[in-house]
Amino acid sequence: MSFDLVFWKRGPKTKTAMLRETYAALCEGNSYISMEHFPVELLLNDIKDKLGDWNGENNKYALEVSSVRGEEGEAVFVHCAFSSAKEVTSICIDLALKYDIMLYDPQTVSVWNNKRPSKQLK
């Protein structure tokens, strides 16, 4: 069993009550109306820099990382051993803040950086 976290960018019309529906859609491999696009490759590179290559032999966190891309947006799943959940979560919170995206913990139904996107000036 693994400890799971998910990154995604909150859309402007998203309600906090949509977290579970978004997560359920992502688990099925679909994006959801509550999402927006963000620079996934940059996030994946930072995850690799901070936590190591999940495809390598020295995977000290038992890390697995995958992504879902869809019309509405994309998400990045991070799975790790329960024994390293606290350390991995702390690093992932920092990354969520850096990229101004959300981080969702389905085990405790916790979310970090769940703020409504600011309106962009035209």
C-alpha cells in the first residue's frame, strides 16, 4: 500500500466541495472541470531534483510518479511509502506553493494552496 498525493491547478470556477469529484475523475484517468493547465514538466523535474529519480535503483522513498492530462488540465500523482509520507508531503507542499498549484491528500482529505486563482488583468 502506498501513501498518495496529487497536484493540480485549481480552476477559477472551482468550489472546495469539488475536491473529491476531481480526485475520483483523476483516478479514472480523466481531467475534470475544476482544473486548469500548468507546467507539468517543470514540476516533474523539481520532484526528481528534490526526491530522486523514481525509476532509479536508489529510490529511498519507494516513490512512483505519474500524470493525467486532459482537456481541462492535468494532474501529477505522487505515491510513496507510508514511512516516508511526512517528509515527501513536506517537500510536495513546498512545490505546490512554488508552482501555485494545489496539493491534495486523499488519505486525510487535506488540501494545501487551495486558493481561488486571481483574476488576470486584460
